Amino acid sequence: MSDNFDEVLTAALSLSPGARAMLADHLLESLDAENEKRIEAIWAEEAERRMQEIRDGKAHPIDGELVMRESRARRQR
């Protein structure tokens, strides 16, 4: 570890619990942001693939309310 890391860690650990929680939240959020773009791109590709399957007649959309009703009915059994 670098001296800079140790300094930052020492300073962070000296913060109040609330401030440490806020710092941890910001650090975790920064990690999520790095993956967020990649995940959004993957979902966009999947959405395009699914739309193309519908256009090609390989798949048929199902009403969301119907899916939810059927799901609830299965859980109640």
C-alpha cells in the first residue's frame, strides 16, 4: 500500500461514524458508476435483441398485467 493510501485511511477512520458512513456511500457509489455504463449497454443490447425477435415474429409480447396476475396466482397455490 502506498503512504497516500495509509494517510487517507487514517484520516477516514478518524471521522465520526456518520461521516464514515457518508464516505463509504460515496466510495461505493463511485464503484457502481464504473459498472453502470457497462450494465446499461448490456441491457440496451438485450432490449434491441428482444425487439428484433418480436419484429421477426420469433417472440410475442405478453401484457405485463397478465404476467403479474399469473405470477401472483402461482404464489398463492
